[in-house]
Amino acid sequence: MKKLIFFFLRLFAGKDYANKLFNPYILLKYFFFQKVLRINARVPWPVHFTSQVKGVKNISKGSRNPGMSMGVYIDGRNGIEFGENVWIGPKVSIISMNHSTTDYHEYIKTKPINIGDDCWIGAHAIILPGISLEKGTVVAAGSVVTKSFNEKKILIGGNPAKKIKNL
């Protein structure tokens, strides 16, 4: 049955839906919501029907599909680069663009968000514009990441996030 589902998904949805890293039944459910009901239809990879993705063209995804967890908000209008094997928990917000404090209709251009390989972003975490996280960084649940961290394999957490320990 799994082979049949993967064949169907590869045929009608493309290679991102035929990824054997994911449960084929979940991928089939996401296919139904995205391609049939047209929820998140503009996103070319599988996304949970409660997640929102803006600026899809400016998002470079790695081996995993950002937005697979429920309630994820990804604003890629200013650019987001995901490394390989990045895990994103539920209700995470990754916001790459901010607006001016004097004119709310004017957006501030900054460098893209860069999330390195093998990172894990815990539930309800918020990553703000221009942030860079190195390989192996774990962001604790509920953290607000307001600055970049240039060390590999660290645990960060809090509001604002700070280094907690080396991993």
C-alpha cells in the first residue's frame, strides 16, 4: 500500500511528496488539503493545513519540509535559507521581514534568515529577521531569537534567547 501511495504522490504531486522520510499517509492527507482543497496551494512542498507560508520563492528549503508541523508561520519575503535536516516544532514563527516603526507600510530590508544543518526549533519559538543559527543549534520551546549565534552545537533559550549550554 505504501508503494502505491508513493507512486501516486510522485506522479501527481512531484518529488517533494514522494520523500520516503515521511509517513505516506500523512503526505497523502497533506496532498488532499493542498492540491484538492487548495489550502496552501502555492507552496510546492507538503505543508500542514494550519500552517502559513509567505514569500515561498525566497525560501530555500533543505532536506525537510518547513511547515509540516501544525500552526507554523513562515514569512520568507526577505529570504530564509534552511539547512539540511532542520526540524521545526508546532506553532513556530520564522519572520524574515519587519516594518519601520515610523511608517507601518514601509518594510525594512535585512539579510535573510539562515538556519544551519541539523537544527531543531522547539514549539512556539520565534525567530526574527536577519538571524543566523549555526549547525546543530537547538532553540528551546517558547524562545524569542533576537540575535545571531555563531557557535555550533549549542542550546539557546529564553526571551530574548541566550546560550544555555554546549551540546
